[in-house]
Amino acid sequence: MNGYVKISFGLFGQVEKIGIKPDGNTFIGLLCGCTHAGLVDKGRQYFNSMDRVFSLIPTVEHYGCMVDLLGRAGLLDEAHQMIRNMPMEANAIVWEALLGACRIHRDTQLAELVLKQLIELEPWNTGNYVLLSNIYSNNLKWDEAAKIRLSMNEKGIQIPPGCSWIEVDGIVHEFLVGDRYHPLSEKIYAKLDELIKKMEVACYIPTTDYVLFDIEEEEKEHFLGCHSEKLAIAFGLIRTPPTTVIRVVKNLRVCGDCHMAIKLISNITGREIIVRDYNRFHCFSEGSCSCNDYW
């Protein structure tokens, strides 16, 4: 979760040496580590060793980890085949892992098939509809994306807004996308403008694919600059001493553009920035992230 995959592998090796038998939870940790580091062959090795070496029967959670690992690595057909060959029925978590991979690799056709399965299992889960809408938008299929949003409205399904929190001096401050309600709003946006100018010198170009509206590029860049985690980080830079680690929590997955921007901000400011999104911890320092750009 924190990106220290090699350390987890080393600890597992020590556990084996001293004769402690690993359990199913041990392998979930190992497989998750492989997933976030993109280590497909290593993941296959651990998964296969469960039954062959340690006499452990993989559960639906272990299969879900493997589907996530294969899907993120772009092996969508293999991931889908693994679901079809599972000795038990795949649950929503397994299908969501494959749907997330479809979003990463923009496989609209498979995503539609997966979404049908998810709607049967979780008809009121907003994340499933949002992912498919995002896939359509990334492929410039604005009409299809609009139909998904319309279907959600007709069913009364609402999308939770992106929200980030940061604690300073014992007070938790909340930020929404485009938020201008904070008392220090002017200073926050001034700090963001200052950072953007410095990032542009470092060849930063906003990745407008992550703004999922059929609008002009200039407007898209504006939306990206107002994402809640960027506002929270700018506030943290204003209100904390230069040596303080900035810690932000977000309710959604950090988008690719924000991830790139925060790496640059950590390098420009010399700050360590930790962002906990709904998926994992991201520890930014000196222009890099503990996830190695794989999350």
C-alpha cells in the first residue's frame, strides 16, 4: 500500500526461513504489492505457490488480486479468462478490478460487458457508471458518456464530489473541486498560480484527458488546476513551516494529472507530500512517488 514492495518480499523470505507458515492474508499482501509495482511474473509465482507449496486454497480475494494485477498490466484477455475459470462466482470486487483496468487501457467494449455484470451485482453503485462514462469520455465518445449520466439521473444515482482534507494546527480543512469558500481562497489560488508557472518551466503540460467534459482545452486546464487535492496542498504550503510533511486525504482516486503535478510540486518546494486516496498511499518526495506511477 505504501509502495515498499521489495521490503515486503524480503520480510516474506525471512518468515519462510524461520519456519512460520504464511496464511491467506499474507498472500493478499504480497499480491497487492505485485499489483502496485506491476510485477506480473512475481505475482503469478506467489499465486501458484499457494496451492503447490503451502497447501492453501486461493479464495475469491486472491483471484481478485490476480485480476487486478493482470488488468493493470494490460493483460485484459488473460484477466477476463481468469474470472471465467474461477472455481467460485466472481463478486463485485473482482469485476470492478477488471473494469478499472478497462479504464486504464481504454477498452470500451470489454468495459461494457463488465458493467453489465456489475449492474446485476450492485445496481446502485455509482462508481461502476462513472468508470464507464470516463472510458467513453477518454475516447471522445461524448454522446455515449452523456447517456450514462442521463441513466444515472433517471435512476436517482448521484456521484459523490471529489473532496480532500488536510489538518493544520489541529483543525481539519475541507476542499471541493473549484472551492472558493475557504477564508484564504485568494492566497490559495495565488499559490497555485505560482506553482503552475514554476511547473511550466519544468515542462509541465496539463493532461486534459482527465477532464471528462466536451469543452475547450483551455477550460479543461482550468478544471484540472482546481482539483481538491491541489487546493489542499497549496493551503498546506501556505500554512505550515517549510520542513513540515503535508498530509492530504482524498475520497476518490487521484487523477493522472494531479499525480504528475504533485510530483513536480514536491520537487519544487522540497516538501514531502503524502496523499491518501481511496486506493492507496502516495508518498511524494523530490519529484517521485512511492507508487512508481503505478496505481
